[in-house]
Amino acid sequence: MRSVIWLVGLFVVAVVAATALGGNDGLVSIYWGGWRTDFSLNLFVLVMLAICLLLMAAVQAINSLLSLPQRAGIWRALRRERAAQSALREALTEFFGARYGRARAAAERALLIAGEHAALQADTEFQVLARLVAAGSLHRLQDRPRRDEALAQALKVARNPKSQRSVARSVEEAVRLLAAEWALDDRDPPRALHALEALPPGAARRTQALRLKLQALRLSRQPLDALQTARLLSKHQAFSPLVAQALLRALASETLEGAHDVQQLRRLWGQFDPADRRDPVVASRAAQRAAHLGAAEDARHWLKPFWATLSDLAREEREQVALALIDARAGIGPDWLPRLETAAQSYGHEGAVVAAVGMVFAERRLWGKARKLLEQAAAAPGLQARTRRSAWRQLAALAREEEDEARAVQCEQAAAALD
């Protein structure tokens, strides 16, 4: 196809030349020192074109000759740049291939070659990436002093005022995130938190930064801050719903266990996210802790909304709410009795609810109503041993109230058998 196009083009040139030059009768005369030379116009035009082409070729040749040292320098610089880029790619390949000694050597070779190239010296991304690969390799090799030195050099390069602002910000964020991750690997949460706190607000809200912060807070025993961070991660959909729920409940329970008095517990409860306070499992843990600290009234106040909407809870959640009420039954008022009777009628097949209602009735000294419920709870096979044991002991106390010592001894023996 190309040959055909060239052939057609040649025919077109021939036709144009024959048309333009074939009938040209012009004459060009040149006078020089008493001599006269005549040329046809066609020949003169062709000679002038040839002279112009020769002049252009001569100028280009002279220019190429004069620029030869410069082009040689550019070629050498390009060769060094390619060698540095090749060394960096080799370092990355060796790093991901778990050959960390070779990766570090290749990264240092890339930096050494780049030191002879002005453009690469000014390339912030190249300089930081090579140092991070070297630092990462040293981290894997457990060479922490040299790793920290390489990381500090990378951070210094990232802060270079001559670098482009957006590039410098991106590489600095990368350095700090890696520093936080490696600090967590060293089990040094304060250093990890310090690196994360140095991030700008936008980078600090990224999912990876929040994950690292959550790990650091858990390692440093700050469950309340960890709970708030986990809540942010949950909103970012960093976990599946089930995992997020389990994590939030675990962190909330850990936070509540850290309360050593009622005032501290109330303060922590007030700092919880409203979604956490609406969680029946979290509220149950808070109520149990309050009951343990002698604040049964607070515990019942936190549990009351859930007993009004038991039908909205899953069975496991109802069990937690019921067990928490057992712990918080001391001093319970008569206003609880109607809702508890309704709960016993609706969920009489669930041992925890039956046990809670029976315990409250016994606390209110309603022995007739409490007896059957407590016997049912004591015999419930799916109920935890601690609750069944409490039911047997409550039945023993009821038997002693009725002066039936034999029955009381039987109940005590049944309770002891559950140990």
C-alpha cells in the first residue's frame, strides 16, 4: 500500500513539474567583471534550490558538531537515570520477593547513582521511595537503628522546601503512616500515636490511619478513645456489620471495666456515643458494673428502656438484659412488677428472663410468685451455672423462710453441685 502511494505521489510531482516548467521561456542573465552568463529560469531556480539545501545541510552539520558535547552529556545523564530507575525497580522486586538484604542493597545503589544526577536529586518521590524501600527492608531485618535513620532521612527529603507542595505532602503522609505501622510492630504505641498525630486532618481520617490508631489505642490501654475510633471506622464501613458490632461491644465493655467508682462510671457512660448507649449488650455491661459498684438504681435506670421493648431485641440480647437486672435487683421498686409479669408471660420459655423475674419477685418478697419461676430457672439447662446457682440459693432462702430446713439443704446441695 505504501509503494502505491509513493508511485502516485511521484506521478503527481512529474505532472506538476511538466505543467509549471515545461512552457517557461524566461531567461536569467548574470554580469560579473565584463562577463555575461545567461541561464534559463528553470535552471536558475533548480540551482538556487540546490544551494539552499546545501547551506541548510552545512548549518545542521556544524550545529551537530558544536552540540556534540552537550548531547553526549545528556546521553550520559539519561543512562544514569535509567540505571537508577532500574536499581529502584530491582529493589521493589526483591522487597516483595522477601529478599530484604538484596532489596536494601539495590535501594542504596539507586540512591548512589541518583546522587550523580541533578534531576534525580531534585526528584522527591524517587528519593523518598528509595529510602522507604531501604527502611522497609531494614525493618524486616530487625535493624531498627538503621531503619529509623533511613526513615528520618526520608522525612527530611519530604520536607524539602524546593519540592512541589502537593508531592511533598503526599510523600510525608506516606512516611508517617509507615512510621506508625512499624512502631506498632515494635509494640511501641506512644511512638505510633505521635506519628499519627502529626498527620494533617484529612490524612488522619483515612481508613488506614484510623486502623493504625485503633491498634495503638488498644495497645496503650485507652479503650474509650479506641471505642470512638472504632465507631469512625464502622461509619467508614471498614468492617463487616457483625465484626463492627462485636468490636464496639468489646471495647465498650473494656472501657466500663476500667471504672473504679460510680462517678467515673457515670462520666464514662455520658461520654459514650448515643448508638452505644442504645446497644442492649453495652447497657447490660454498664448496669452490671454499676451494680458491682453499689449503684443499682443507676443500673436499673439504664436497663429500663430495654425492658419496655423486649420484643425488639434478639434472644441473646434479652438474656444479657435479664442477667443484668438480676445483678441490679437490690432495692427494686414496685413500678417494675407489671412489666416483669408481662415479660414472664411472653418469654416464659427463656431461662434468663424467667430467672430475672423470679429473682425480682423474691427481692420484693413475693414468695408465691417467685417459687415457680425460680424452680423453672434452676432447672433450665441452657442457663449459665452462676444464674442457676443463684436461683437454687434463693429457693433455699425461701425454704428457710417457711422453716423447711430439709428443703433448704436440698437446694444448697443442688447449688453446690453446679460448681
